[in-house]
Amino acid sequence: MSKKWLLLLLVMGFVVACAPKTNRVDVDSDDSMDDTETTSKDLETVTQNMARGLIQVPQIANAKTAPRIVFADVTNNTNEILNKNMFLRKIRTLLMKNAAGRMIFVDRDRWAEIQKEREMKRAGTVTASGKKMMSGADFILTGVLDSLDKASGGRRSTYTRYSFRLTDAESGDIYWEDAYEVKKVGKAGLYDR
Amino acid sequence: MTGKPQGGFFQRSRAAAALLLFLFAACAGKPEPVKAFLRGDLDAAVNGFAAEAAKRDKNFALHSAQLGSAAITAGYYDLADQAFQGASKVMWSTGAGELRGLLSLISAESLKVWKGEPFEKAMASFYLGLLYYMRGEYDNAAAGFRKAILANKQADENHREEYAVAFYMLARCLARQKDLDGAKVALAKAKKIYPGNPYFDLDKIQRSNFVLIVETGIAPEKYRHGPGASLDAFREVKTADAGAEVTVGRFSLGAAAEAFDLYLAAKNRGSSGKDVVQGTKGVLRDAAIATAVISDNQWVSLGAGLFAVANQSQADIRQWEILPQRVAIMVAYVPPGSYDLRIDFLDSSGYKLPQYSQQWSHVSVRADRDNLYLFRALPKQGGNIERVRPPQTKPQSAEEKNHEKDAG
């Protein structure tokens, strides 16, 4: 192969390497942005661990009738603005897929719509298949996200703790609590201040 | 080319190059969206910055940050949120633009992906905090303010805790979340910087429901200096507006009190290894230019000239141009309702600047959460503030829906 062709191939290789592209990657892969914040991999790991832990809680696993669970808000005490309730929604999805029938989830996010529908049924505006009481919860699932951040010059470290707990909605007893911890350290390039 | 270059040709070429450089410098004004923002044409600024950000090039974070600034000032809160989130992602990334970053060490610094100075990173997070505070999402707002404080920790060692307005807003968030000890700590840090600010008081935080963030002046200007123009520094941009007075309905709420000065933050940003690299590049470039001019050997001259051309040492002076210089706060308790609001911007002697006066109507004060508004000293602002409506993107919780239902 002549030198001219070799050079042409090299230039083409460089052009192809520099061309913009979008790849589909696994949701539990690390992203290429290299910061110390929560990634989709953290979300996957946290929610899978928590869903697995919840199924094994004796009060749920050995219950004769499926307990009702309400998902409350997650409190974000980190330095990162997060769509914090994404964690609870993902846990719920995993539980619905893997433990259907062993627990029932009460939808409080749609409280107003449900009330309105009930009122229309009672008023005879729409059809009704029978009256039911609104379900009360046996357990409340909550979460707290905490972090410790340090930054100096171009260096930064973030320790994040994602913790969730299951509380008895009648007695206030905590039946289960679990946490996932991760520490990430990043260093900016010399070119970045 | 053979033989020794003619001195006359080189002199003529240098003169022509100098003239071209001068003309280029004279024509290079501020970008159009920046001009639009500064003349108060916020929609044009938003559209201009959005078009620039859509290119998703090395300046994406810069254009997104400026888009966020224009959008939050114009009241397009969802767009501002999106823009600041995008800018912050790049600004805090250590991996984005690695190749460009490495190239910038041996050639023009402006080749690198723009990630901003510590105070610019801090402002992007601060604005995000404000957006979430407006929504009543105090934990996410606190996250924004904490991150703004963290960004400033990259500044000079003696000036790492000077972001008083972020400490103050963090204190408000913590107080709303019933963490009074945390609020006291944050407030003490704010007070340390501005001991005379009358609003830095926990009791006032607990009793107030109306917060105005008032921005005046223009961001300090980044300029080149040093060998080969390789270093950058900031200088203050003098503007007439220095303070503001606020009237709600028929009641004067008094003057907004300064809580952050971006010029001081820029001045105290500190130095880094990058400055050493830039300085070295500048010295080498100056030496190469001198060699190219004075050497009698044409090959040495040519080599030195080519080295000088390849080694573009000029400092990167891209900056978030539409930031304000000063951020002031005004805090009060205002009974829930709808009000007219007037802001008079003042010069440093306390005289009103009529061209910046803003008269707003339908300023709503809600009972269920703190009411935060952001105003900037710009011409042609005012009108029905329902245009600057509170953001509605936060999914309502069951409690909020029930509250509205009960109220209805």
C-alpha cells in the first residue's frame, strides 16, 4: 500500500472518530460524563437492592393477606438536584413485576382524580360497578438521600447514601430499613480550572 | 522561497497584518443575543441563545447558561431549568471534552470545552436553587444552593465561603424544612461576609413570606494580559445602577441589601496549574516571535515564526457575559393577595434611575409557600407579572391537590 493511501486511511479514521454519534448503552453502565453525581447505574443498583430487600421483609413475605403500601416523598439532602421520587417509582415498578399479588400499592398521587371519579359515580353521571372504601395503608415507604461533598481545586469527592425504610402506618414501628452507599472521586483535567 | 527575505516585504506584511487585526478587534462586538438582553429585549435574547445552544458545540454550557439567565429573567422558568441543568452537567463534568482540553494545553486555550470559572458554576447552581425555591421544593432548592457554595470552594483558599446569598437562601430552605440548627450555621456564614445585611436574621426568615432577588450591574469583564496575552483576569464594568428600592401596593419595603458581588468573586477565583501552562506558552510564543523578527538566519526565522503561529498562547476569554455584578435581597411579610409592585433602581449616590424603573401588576403572594421573584436592572421591563408566572412543572403531591381541593 502506498504512503498516499495510508495517509488517506489515517485521515478518514480520524474524521470517523471525531464524527458526532449516539449510542444505545445499558442503563446500568457508567456514563461518560465522569462527574461524581447520581447516575442511572446508581438508580438501577439502589432500586434493585431495595426491591429485593422489601420482598424479604417477614411482615410482607409471611402475610396472609397482601399488605397495602403507600409510597411517600423522598427527602433530598444531597448537593444534587434530583428527580427524587424516581427512586420510589422505580422500586414500585420492580415490585409490581416481581412480587405481584404479595403486596398492594395504594395510589395517593391520583387522590384528587379518584375522588372526582367516585363523586361522578355516586351522582350517577357515569356507570359504577359497586361501591368500595378507599384503601388505607398498612405500611409507608419513605426514603432519604444524603451526601457529603468535598471540593478543592479541581478535585471533588462525593459520598452519597440512599436509604429507605418501611414504617407501620398504624403503630409507627419501623419494620425494615436498608441503604446503599457510594463514594465517587473525580479530578478535573489541568485544562479545566 | 529562496534567498533572504526582503525586509520591505516583511515590514509591509506586518503593517497589513496589524491593520487587519485592529479592524477585526474593532468589529468584534458583543454577540447579538447579549446585546438584546442588555437592551431589555428578553425574547430576542432567549431565541438567540437557544439557537446557539442548539449547536451543541464546545460552547454549549456557555450558551445554555446564558439561555438560562435570559429565560429566568423573562419568566420562562421551565426553559431556564432545562438550560441550567444542561449547563451544569457540562460545567461539573471532568470527562467532557478531554481531547479538546489536551489540545488547548499546546495550542489556543479557547479550543477547550467551556466549563466556566468557579463563580460561573456557582451562579448556574444558584439559579437552579432559585427555580426550585419558587416551586416550593425546598430540599432540591437547598441542593442547588449547597452546590453553588461547593463550586466556590474551587476559588482562592481565603475566599471559599464568600457566597453570602447562597448561604442565606440555604438558611431559608433549611428553616422551611424545620432544620433550624442548620439554618443558623448557614446564616452565620452569610453574616460573616455581610455583617450589616439587615435580612440575615433567623427570626426574619421565619416571619417573612416574600423574597425578592434583585440583580444590578454587569458581570466583570475577562481580559487578556501577560506574556503572549496568555493570562486572563477580570476588571469591573462600571454601570450606573447600584441598588434598588421596592414598593408593594402603597407600602415601601425599603432598599434591597447587597448579598453577593461577582466582581469580588471573579477577582478572588485563585490560580491553577492551567495558568502556569498558559504563562509558559506565552513566554515561548513571545520568544519565538522575537527570534523570528531578529534572527539573521531565514530558516531559524521561519521555524520560529511557524512555532509562534502553531503555539496560540492567547488566554480563553469566553465568559458568561450577561451575569449581573451584584445580587441583592429584599425580604418581607406580605399578606396573601395580588399586588402592584414597583422597583426603582438607584445609582451609587442613591438617586433614582428612571430608565430602569419597573412597574409590575398582579404580583401574587400565595399563602401556602414562600413567594420568590427575581428582577434585573434592565430597560423596558414591567407590566403584568402573570407573564412571569410561577412554574407549574412540579408534579403536585396528594397533599397539595387536597389543599387546592379544600380551598376550592
